[in-house]
Amino acid sequence: MFAAAGLLACAPALACSRPLNMVSEEWPPYSFTNEENLQTGLDMDMAKAILKEAGCTLVTAPPLPAVRRQLLFERGEFDLMLSATDTPERRRIARFSNAYRHETVALFALARDYPRYAGINSMPAVLRAQAAVLAPRVGWYGADFAHAAPGLRAGGRLHEFGSFEQGMRMFGAGRAPLIMGDRAAILYEAQRQRLALRQLPFVLQQAPVHLMLSRASTTEDDLARINAAIGRLEKSGALQALRARYGVR
């Protein structure tokens, strides 16, 4: 059963075509359950602000495995995903809002092992070094990683994880010498698990991220209302204030 994350008072003429359902996700610092058992984090706080400004209702369900979450989204059984990269493939099943922040995807080594990997400055260099990599199971992490992943997988050097908590535990246990993913999420979890990391001297992707709406269950008018809300909140400085609170662009 869905639990209301934000019930917004507005005239029916201003509302989205339906309440927008999403599956919550434990992905600190972007989305997580706090000590009061409320969903918070940068992306959750920004989504709540945007949808409130748009006159929409946000409804959240408990977390699901990433692959099942994606399937339900494609079917239109829920409507909204956060922190999405706009790709041509995804546009077949989704509508993308205007960007509301940027992300950086990078590779990291344990600080004690960094000198061994400091010369790696690209994904082809990762392949040449025969280094194994831990990476999230689901998501888009840039064209360079997408091109390198089949070779890593074929060589048994790509190890996937479902959550950053799990991935960091695998990393700390020595499952692979390198870990890849969203920079802020990796550094947050490394600090929580008291692991000292260093970023390799290149980034895989620096890109805007968007709210992603299911084509099967939302309308172009819903998207227009959300984009207008993002524009107003950027102009007022409200979104920048939220990003600054979490130390993110």
C-alpha cells in the first residue's frame, strides 16, 4: 500500500493528471529514511518541493529490488523516478523533466592502494590494467563505462551491487580494487563505513539529472507543469538552497 509522502492543497484545475507514485529508495545522501522514519535526502527534498510547486501529489511505496522497480515503471504501475539520466533508449518509455541538479560519476580506490592505480586515467586504461571493478547493477554511468562493461564482464572483472551499502562492504572486503558510481553517494557511504578512499584522476560522466516520468501513466501536460515548477524554483533560489544544504551542485 502506498504511503503519502506529500499531500498538496491546490485547486483541481492546477493538479497533475493523477497522484504520482514512486518506489522509495535507500540511496543516501539523495534518498533515505531518517531517524523519524521519514523519506528525506537531497533528491527527495527537491522532488517534494518541485511537485508541491507544480500542484501535484507525491505518493511513495516501500523499496523494491532495482530490476523489479524498473519493470513496474515501464508498465506504468508507478509513475516517477528520481535522479535519471536522459538517454535515447529511455525516451521510448519515459518523459524527462528539465535538469534539477548535476551528477559526477567516478572511480575510486582505497587510499592505501591509490599509488598502484594513480596512473589509470580512462576506462581503456582500466581494461589494460586488468583491474576488477565494483559497479551498481542498474543505471546509466556514461558511454565510456557502457563500452567497457562487456569486456570487464567477459573477463570476470565486473562485480555488481544493489545498494551502495552493499557495494562498499564488498569493496572493504577486497572483492575488487576499484569501485565506480555516483561520487557523492560513494563518499557518503565510505565515510559511514570508515573507509578512506581516493578518486582516480578522471571522471566517467558529469551530467544533468532529471525527474523521469513513465510514458505509460503520465501526460505531456504533467511534464509541462513540472518543468514550469522547476523554472520558478530555480528563479527564486529555492532549488539552489536545497543543493547547497547537501553540498551538491
